[in-house]
Amino acid sequence: MIGWLLAAPALAVLALAFLWPMAGLFRISLNRTTETGAMETALTTESYGKLLGDEFIRELVWNTLVLAGSSAAIAVALALPVALMVRAASPRWRGPLALMAIAPLLVSGTARLIGWMAILGDNGLINALLMGLGLRETPWPLINNWTGVRIGLVESLMPYAVLVLIAGLGRLDPRLEEAAATLGAGRVRTFFRVTLPLAAPALLAAWLLALVLGISAFITPRLMGGGRVFVLATEIYDQALEYVNWPAASALAMLLLGGLVLLMLLRAAVAKFAGGRA
Amino acid sequence: MRPSWMLRLFAAFGLLVLLAPGALVLVVSFSAGDFLTFPPPGFSLRWYEALFTHAGLMSALATSALLAAAVSALALLVGAPAAYAIARLDFPGRGVLATLLMAPLLLPTLVLGLGLLLVLQPLGLVATWPGLMLGHSLVAIPFAVRIMTTAFAAVPKELEAAAWTLGATPLRAALRVTLPNAAPGAIAAGVLTFLVSFDETVISLFLVGPRLTTLPVEMFRYAERTTDPLIAALAMSLIVFALLMVAVVERLMGFTRAMGRD
């Protein structure tokens, strides 16, 4: 009992900052937007109906899923060697390596995207190299499009994937890989036949986390897309602040939440399964 | 097993992807040119001068610093007792409590920000200090609780038990023995929650207005409109600040441990 009492102040603040707005969000998603764009108090699922019947929204959902799914997969693929390296490194190097991979988490996302603009822009590093070497006549459009958004998203998801993979690979017994080597398997064979299958639950967990984060990413699509890339998150923002259509924004946010809750339940099931095997 | 050269190569590429944006921001922020051009046409400090004399960004900086200080103080104040309960006490529903306190971190900040806008706007609390503080505590409190739980759990239980044996009440033992021993963790939690609030962008986007606005929001809006080396100079300043904070946390309790989930 004393435990709940000690936590009461924290719970009170969170109830005010979390439960109340979430209840408000749900309530307003049931309101009606009139022809003139004004909000009318009601109890109707009209906003949901409009969204589900809207071709543009269906395309938006699909684009968001493809972007998040592919970015999450690339992020996990790039994070795996980093996590394996952290695991294989000598204790002296383990800390600094992990720190380098995770430190971006605390650096402002906008600041890192400015760096990507300097790398990917028409006058950026990559195009300077390509055109300097005579490989291209005109700049390669790597920014203000889906490519730029995907690259920015991959980088922002990587530290999370590294964190999950370091935790997951830590439970993996290195003696199994040593046994494979002793029995004559080469490095590559050992990796594909022993390490990768054993790491599969951790990889899936990392991908699911990156997917959840990628689906709700807003800053990256907005800045790297240059206003030309539309995903669920940018649409919610525009509906709320540009068109001030609160019922539509809330209904879309509720749909997003529903999808994310399903994915999180799946992630918990994967974690349970992986934990049971380790 | 020693890592193969192939693993080293792939890992180096992964780290390159993670560190490249910071490196480019560093170079471009000292550019003498007018655009984010690489390589820069020359080097100068002009964009840092322009940054520190930019009235709008500097006033947003003051707001953000003050806000982050207030938010991290609030988060520690309400978060520490909760963390102590989770780390030290055995009571029914302890696991549920820990999950409840972490719940806001699971949801997208975009949805949290929208929800806050919808309930705070009718009350006229948008673009006010209480509104922004409430929004930021939403992400700062779970952070503070998580790090403080790790910090409290690291203090040996025997120390507190010894204090009880010597006649201290549980409250006195907690305040005079466990709390001082968890102090480095508490400072680390303060530093990290400060940074979380200082960098918070998406929730703030919904809660700011012309009257009151934060640095990350102004930076985001600036980058949406134009990209010149001024924004790189700002980005570099923020990166240096964040790295300093990370170094402090690393010394106090180990950054990886503070950020880790287990």
C-alpha cells in the first residue's frame, strides 16, 4: 500500500497529462465536422467512416507501412554487425563502442537531419563526390523525396535496434559458435547457420520496435520529404494544425493507436517466446 | 572468438552511418558560404555570430532552458519516491505500477501532443508555462522513474538493513542511507530528463504559440523554411551540449546502463 502512496504524485501528474488528453482525443473523434468546417458536439462514427472510405487515406496507410517496414528492416540489418561487434569486443572497447552507437538517441533529431541534408542535398557530400568523379552530370535527387526520408529514418531507428540487439545477443552462448568453428565451419557458414538462427528472436523484436517507431515518425518525413512526402503522421499533424479539423485528426490518431497497440501485443508475444527459449 | 575483418567492416559502416550526420554538421557549421554546400567554399565563424545574435532563437533558447530545468526538477521530485517504491518495496501491484508509469513512453509523441492540444486549448492553456510543463512531464517522468529505479536498485539492501538494526526508522534509513548512495544516479536522471525536455519537439509543436515557443520548435520551423549554415551552427551547438551531458551521465552511472531497459 505504501508503495502506491509513494507513487501517487507521479501517477497524479501522469493522469493529468496522459489519461485526460487520451480521453479527450477519443471523445473528440466522435464529434462531427460540419460543411463549414466547424466542430459540432455529437456521438457519431462519421469521422471514422469518412477516413476508411477515403482512397487517399488508404494510400497513406500503405505508404506509411512500406516506409516504416523497409526502414526498420534496413536499420536492423545495419545494427546487427554493430551489436555483434559490441559483443565480440574486448571489455575495454565494449563500452565506448556501445556508447557511440547509442549516443545519437540523445542528440536532437532535427540536428541530425541537418547533417543528412549536407550529405544528401544537391550541393551535398555525395553529389559533390559523384559529380567530381564524373559519374553523374546532374545531382542525384536524394532529398525531398522518399529516398531521403528512408535514409533519415534508418539512421534514427538504428540506435534503438542496437539497444534491443545488444540485450538479445547477450543471452546467446558464444560457445555454440566456437563449437561450430571447432567442427570445421568457416566464419560465413558459422554466421548463417548458427549465429543468425539463434539471433532470430532478437532480430524480430528489434524490427518490431523499429517498425512501431517508424510508423509514428513525424520529424523525419516532414524535413527530409521537403513537404512532398505524406505519411499518417504528417496527415494527423496537418488535419490538426493546418486544417483545424479536430474530429478527423483524432479519428486518424485513434486508428494509428489501434494499429500500434496490435503491434505492441505482437512484440510482447515475441519477447515472451524468445525469453522462454533462452 | 575474435571478430573477423568482415564483421569489423560491416560494423564500421554501421557506425559511419550513425556518426556521419554529426561530422557533416560540424564541417558545414563553420562554412563561409550561404548554403549547406559540401565542401564549404571557405571557413568562418559568421554563422555562429549570426546564431548568437538571432533574437528569436535566443529567446526560444532561454525558454527551453528554463522549461527543461523546471520539468526535470518536477520529474525527479515526483519520480524518486515512485522509483524507490518499485526498486525497494514489495507490495501488491508493483509490476502494474511500473508498467503504468512507463506507459506514456510507448505511445507516439504525435498522439500525446494532439491529445494535450485538444484538452488544453479550450482552457486557454496552449502556449503557457503550465501547458508546456504538463506536456514535457509526460515524457520526463517515465524517464526519471526508470533511471532512478536502476539507481536505487544498485544500492545494496544491506546498507538500509544495517541502519534499521542501528535504530533508524525506515523513512530515516531511506533518506539518510539509500538516497545519498543513489545520488550519482539521481544527478544522472536529472541531466537526462533535462535533455529529454530540452530536445522535445513533437509534443511542443502542438503546445507552443507566438507568445511562448521553444528552441527545438523554432529550429524545426527554420529548417522547414530554409537551410543555411545558421541552422547547422545551431545543430552543432546542440550536439556538443548533448555530448557533454552524455559524458556526465557516463561518468556518473554508465550511459548504456541508464538508457537500457533491464
